[in-house]
Amino acid sequence: MSSRTKYVVVSTSTCLTLLLLIGSVIGRSASADDTYKHLGVFSDVVSRIKSEYVEEPDMKSVTLGALNGMLEAIDPFASYLNADQYKEYLKTKDVKRADVGLIISKKYGYLGEVGIVGAIPGSAAAKAGLSTGDMIETIGGVATRDMPLAFASMLLRGDAGSTVELTVIRARHPEPAPLKLTRAVVGLPQVETRMLENKIGYINVDAISPDQVRQVAAGVQQLQKDGAQKLMLDLRSCSTGSPEDGVALANLFLNKGRITYLLGQKVPRQNFEADAAKAITTLPLAVLVNRGTASAAEVAAAALQDNKRAQLVGERTYGDAAVRKAITMEDGGAIILSVAKYYSPDGKAIQDAQVIPANPVSDADAQIDVDDNGLPLTSPDADKPQQKKVEDDAVVKKALELLAKA
């Protein structure tokens, strides 16, 4: 079947799946007969595709496209893995393997392609200039359209020193470009602290883990010893870390109040309250976020803003804070699905509503020079860790203005 035909069939099946999903939701408040009616329509349309489409369709592709379309319509981080894929997933999910440093989802993917949430600083992906909003068209020559997200993650991992070939579509360079990345064991970047003008302590966090939270605590305490009177926490493009790490980060700045809560259809509500014994500072605080701020960093940002502990400055965040679970199917496959979501103290699901700063400021795109093929131009400093520049940074300037009034 031609690629164009596959596109038409899979797109059609995805649309039909959305119809089924809508019908199921309506069926919750209507009679069971209405639900079965929508199921009947779905089955009838699939039957018509099989019998009357211009050529005999590959029904396996239709089914796979429909399953992934249905999952991604409700959860951009969901995946359906067939039996073979799930076996491979189970073999590697707890194994530390080298990768290229990408965090991915289907949230803003184009026609089912894999989208990039962020790249870990210092990784092969970051050195290649990949960032939030870019898309992966192929991995190892395999199209990512309707590829299960978990399977895409598996393809990106491998042995240290091995390479993986991608075709990427950059937000600032729409033509697909080939890219070869070398896998490596990626370490999380260190927390950076420095003193800005007017005794404002600056803390830059590019990734969050228990160790990074400890580094933030030590950095804040040192800044206070050095005379800092106000603080600026930069969480822009920070997309690595679990929501629980975000709770710990927020608690460093909060001595009371609710940080977040977790809730799912079958997961009872769990509240996370600030522990006064873990708070280390009461200095006025500004927090910087952008569209690459995700998961742990979003939990922390939402808590600090909703508790009126910090001025939040920048762009709407990405939207990723949930508990995901592999649910096995009768055919030996599995779906990986969000079974509970983390909510802001004000009651908004972070994965759905993101975190919206009270002080919106557009963040300047990272300037990566590329050649005519969309490939990054090499620099003698490419392998060195890059500090975020705060000079002439509109988001930082706005935060400084707000802190001056605090």
C-alpha cells in the first residue's frame, strides 16, 4: 500500500476513533443504546472502508492507526504496544541504557508524528539544537506517524557510542532534515547559581532529581550567606524529573499550604502539603517558565504561584504531570496510559491546563545556526555546558522589575 494510501486510511481510522470516543462520552449521560449505536456506526464505516475503498486496505494498519489515534486523542503520552513490542519494552524499561537525551510526546505532533518536549543540556540532542516544538519524522528510517510513543523511546535508546538516524522538522526550519545522533549515558546538568544586580540570587535549574533539589537547597543557602535579599528561580526548558521531585523543590520555598494533589478514576485523591521543616527561605521569589517547562518543574511552578509565594514570569508551560501505567491486554500487548493526574493547588489538571504565568512574557528562541539542509553548524564550544544568558533577556528583565517592587 502506498504511503499516500496509508495516510488516507490511517487518518480516516483516527477520525472514526474520535467519533467513537465522543459517542462513548455522550453515552455516559445517555442510554446504553446510544453508546451501542455509535459503536455500530464505527463498525459500519470500517466495513465500508474495507469493501469499497479504492484499493484493498491493510486492515492491520487501519486497526493500529485507530488504536493509537484513540489513545492520543485523550492522552498525548499514551501508547499501544503489540505483544512483541511489549515484550521488548519489559526487557528494557528498567535497564539503564544510553540515549540521545530527548523527552518526547505526541502533544503537539503533526498528524501523529513524535513531538519534542525538550532536550537534556549536554546531550547529543541538545548539541544538535533540538528543542521544544521540533518534531521527529523518522527514527532509523521508520516513520513516527502513528508510532507508539513508548516504542519511539525504545528506538532512541541503545548502546553507548552507537548512532541513530533521525529526520527532524525544526520549528524554525520547516523542511525535513536528516540528523545522526550518537547515544551516550546522559548525566543531568548541575544547578547553577550566581548573584545578579541589587543582591538578587539567581538559581538556574535545567533538570530536576533528588540530587538537583539538594543542589538548589545548598545554592540558596549560600546565596543568602553572600547577602542575597531576593531570589530568581529559572525553570525554563526544564522538562526532566518526576512530579514528586517537583513537590520537593516547591517545599524548599513553601512553609505552608498545598503543593499539589493527585487524582484518577481509580486512584484515590492524595494531597501533598508543604512541610515547614523542609523550607529553607522566605526571601521574595520570582520563577521563570516557558513552553519547555514540564512535569516536576510545572508542579513546583504551579504550587509557588497558587500559594502566592512567587511571581511567575514567562510563557505557558508544556503540560505533563501524570502517573502512567502499563495495562496488559488479552492479546499480550499493552496500553501505557495516564491513570492519575497532578493538579495545581487551585484545582487545575496540569497536563490539561498547563501552568499560565500571571506575568506573561515571550521567551526568545534559542539561536541555533543551521546550514541549508537544516543541520546545525558546529562550534568550537559545542561540547561545553552553556550558561543561560540573563543580559538582554526579556523574561529576566520583567522578573527583576517585579522583584524590585517586592
